[in-house]
Amino acid sequence: MTVKTTRWDVTEHLDSDESIALFLEAVLEENDPVLLATALGDIARAKGMTELARKAGLSRESLYRALSAEGNPEMATIMKVIGALGLHLTVAPNQAA
């Protein structure tokens, strides 16, 4: 019997504001800026890159570049994207500290 596999795409599961917020929360726990930029890129693809770029006040091309695997977005860009998603960051004490 042959098993058929398909490529898993996270964007197929980012279909609600709650799933996006939970995804970002998990990503932020990793303390990896590259992972954060990549995750924001995934969310942007799920929501529609053009519309998100417009809401963030950025060009679509610059948003693609910033949120690509090779991108290195400035904090201002990250904050614009998070705001355009209708989200905000909060800070809490590290329970492990």
C-alpha cells in the first residue's frame, strides 16, 4: 500500500484571531527573532499579504522581504505588523526565573 503525503502548511491552520494569537504566543516563548519573523510571514500569508501590508502602512514587497527567512525586520516593522493584525504584545514575569 502506498502512502500519499502532502506538505504541511501552517497557514491552513491560522484561520481565526484566536489561532493566530496562540501561534504567536508559542513562537514568542522560543525567544528566537528569526522564528518570530518567519511566523509573522506565515500569518501575513494566511491573512493576505497585500491587505496586511496596506494596514501596516508598508509596501507588499518590503513586507515580503522583511518577513522572509532571510529577512531581518526592524522592531518598528514587527510592531506595525502586530498592530495591523489587531494584536498587541504584553509582558509577564518569567515564571522560570
